[in-house]
Amino acid sequence: MKQNIKITMLGTTGAGKTCYILGLYSTMQLGLEGFSLSCQDMDDDLRLTEQWEQLVFAEEGEDRWPSATGNEPHNYAFDFSYGLKPMMGFEWLDYRGGAMSDLSTESDVNTLRTHLVESSCVFLCISGELLKQKLTESQLNIIARRAGVTRMISYLAELAKAKQPTNENPYPVVITITKYDQCFQRNKDEILEDIKNIFRIFFQPNSGWLTMICPVSLGKELAENKNTGQIEPKNMHLPLVFAIYFGYSNELRQQENRAKRKKDDLEILRGGNFLERWMNTEQIKSLENSLNNNQEQIEELKKRMRFLRQQLTNANLYLSGTEMQLDV
């Protein structure tokens, strides 16, 4: 049982989108607590591996960092596995940060918009460089604009129209604080409050957004010197685990709805008189087998979700602004 989802990360030029996918892939290539990540296209694997090795093993200096993404977006297809057994596939769009603020006539802007509306989860990228100190109300507005939040909201309004999130059927968003090494010395609760104030739209009652705030970093030493600091990725996998969890959550909801419809149909067929039941014997048997198959898939999905949830026990999660824990 393997589903496929799409994930989009929104962020401006220099916010760390490309470095995030490099850090995520390198962290999970060899496996992390049994979970691993592999490219479905071997050329993509080579492309990402070469960029990562340049970052880690190249001569110290600016050349270690990947160049900005070109005008043509690139779509990566990955398999997320446990014990090398694929659990879910996902597509990831790498695009130039400037596309987010360009006119809709640009081809890569339309590619981004289409990928976003089809996505099962969205990551919003804000650099820790912007969060080095506690922000006043006026500074919040300035930082929000520098991070491209106003433009993100325009894209998210289009997404909300398509998905129509509710508290009963929420839409998952991860606010990834990239380059967390730049602000980790601050009190974490203060940073969380700043993030909530910058992204107020997600923390309103009954808004239907299920939001995870997750700091990620390529290494603490980069705060001192990004061109010589040691690369040691932290928390890179957590946003992906969250996205995969909710990919399963959507599938679970669909399977439970199918099972309910089949139970209702069975109840009607079994409720007939003896002759009607006899005439519907084959249909009843087929429905019973199909329902059993549904139940097996439901139990497998719950098992996988419980497994993933263990990685998210310390995550900062909010449903329409109210802090919560995952419960499946």
C-alpha cells in the first residue's frame, strides 16, 4: 500500500529552500531510525549527492553553497521508506525564489501555482537570520515582508479556496525556521510567539489550518562562520514526517468512509427476508470481502501513523491556534 503526494515549500530567494532539500536528502539517504529517502530517478540522486558533497567536502568559502535555482523549475520524485520498504512517494518542486513574486505570465510561476494547489502539505520557509532578536510590532511587519509572507498569503488564499480547510478536515502547514543556527540562542518560546504573530492567519479560531512550527539547521557552527562551520543537519526530517503522517491521515479518512458505506449497504442487504438474502448471497459475500480488505488497510494505516507519530512527540502543533497532540 503506497500512496503518492505532492509537497511545496514557499520561500524567497536565499531563504534556504534548496539547502533544505539537500540537507533532508543527505540526512535520510543512509537512514534515520529506520526511515530513508531515495530518488525515483537516478540522475536526480546524482545531482543532489554532488551538490551535498560540494557543500560538505569542498574547499571552504562561498563556493561550498549551491547556486540559486535557475529559471526552469525541477520536479524531484522521492520514495519515503522504512527498512527500505516504500511507505509513500512524494513530489517536490525546486524553483527560483523570485518566481514567488513574479507576474503570473512567467511560466515557472504557473508551474508553482499548479503544484501548490495539488499539494497535500505546504512548507513555509522563514530564515532564522530574521529572528535574531525579539521583534516589536513594527518590526514584525518589516520582517514579514522581508520573508515574503505577504506574497505567501496570496498563494495560500488560492490554496484555501481549493482545499477549504476546516477543524474536522484541516490542511497541514509546516512553518520551517531555516538557518536556526542564526537565532538558537534566543528563548524558544519567544521565537514561537514571533512566528505566531508573523503568520497570524494560521492561528485564528476555526481557521482549519493544522500548523507545525519546526526549526531546522545545517549546523550550529554556521552561526559563527557559514563558510567554514561544520555541516551537521538537525531536524531536517521532521517536516517530512509530518507531511507523510497527514498523507496517511487523508487516506485513512477515505478508507473509513468507504468502510462505512459498505457497512450500510451490507446492513440493507442482510435486512431483507430469506429469499432476498438468498438472491443477494454473492453480492453480500463480495461486500464482506471488500469490507475486510478495507479494515485491514485501515489497521495498517493506523499502525504506520502511530509509528510516525513517535517522531513528532515534541513537535509544536496547533489546530486553528490551539496547541494539540497527534492522537492516532
